[in-house]
Amino acid sequence: MLALHQLIPIPLKNRLSKKESAVWNKTILFKKGEWIKITAPSGTGKTTFTNILYALRTDYEGSILLDEQNIKQLSSQALSDIRQEKMSIIFQDLKLFPQLTARENIELNRVLQKPYCDAKQIENMASDLGISGILDQAAGTCSYGEQQRICIIRALVQPFEWLIMDEPFSHLDQANKKIAANLISAACKARNAGLIITDLDDDNLFNYSRILYL
């Protein structure tokens, strides 16, 4: 389970909002297997929220517990183990290595732990997403939409109990959004994993357990 207790991001503590947040300064429990949508306008902390969940930022008050462990108190090795086995993420700013090929970026994530997907599964996902032709192309030369699809595959090739996504489809057309959402749904169902996705607007891409306003 993932529990957030009275979470307040310090940079946004005094922010103004027309709606009361269902997340900030609240105590929330996310149960394994839940699919959670976090919706909010630009500038209200979606990326801050995902970076806090992934333990990339610690400038907040309150606590986050993963399986009853406070992630702020975990060692570097324990955090590394969690990121390899329990949490996968699709960053809004992608965080690809531009000089490496698309395939190398994906494989780099896959081989950090016991391989979860084999090479054939990667090829199949790339085919479904329409990026087979750019797998051996430097990621930095791919379009932003292609890079987003690379990041989706990269996130799915590792084990996880939670998949965190920060506006993962912003540069995809509706057809590719649906294909990507179907791949993600299948991967989460196969693992009995939960997902947490942030976005600007409501959507019907996933069968959400809850939709929360940030």
C-alpha cells in the first residue's frame, strides 16, 4: 500500500486554487491495484507530486509510506531496489539519453534488474506503438511523440507494483493514446499493479478507481 500523510510540498505551500486539493495536506491511502487519476491545471504541482512519490524530492512536510516504510528514511540502496522492483515511472521531461538509441534506452532500464520482458516483447510493443522503425535511431533525433512512446516501453519492461505517469500522452494523437493506454492497462493487470497518472483534463483512457483534484 502507498500512504500519504498530511503531504505539503514546501514550494507550493502558499499556492492559490479555486478548488480545494484532495491531495495536498490530506491523508490518503492508495491500495495496491488501484488506478488513480490526478487532475489539475498547469502550475499546480503535478510534476512535484510525481517526483515526491518517486523520492526525487524531499522538500515537503508530512510523510509517504510504501508498505509501511517511510520513503524519506530509506537508504540509497533501498530506494534503488524499490525503483527497480516496485515503482516504475514515465517522466514528463522523459529523461532519455539522447545519444543512445531508442532500443538502448529501453534495454538500459530492462537490464538493471532480472529481465522482466524479453527482446521479442519489446519488438511487439514498439510495433503496436508504431515506432519499430526508430528503435535503432538516436533518441535525441526522434520526435517528442516518438520519445514519449519510447519512455512508455521503457517503463513497462521492468517489474513494478506501481506505475507513476506524469502527463505521458501529451504529444500523442487520440489513436496512439488509446494504443498506449491499452498496453499500459494490460501490463498493470498482468502484475496486479496500481497506476497513478497526472494530467490536465479528464479522460476515459483507463478504468479509474478514483479521480482526485490536485
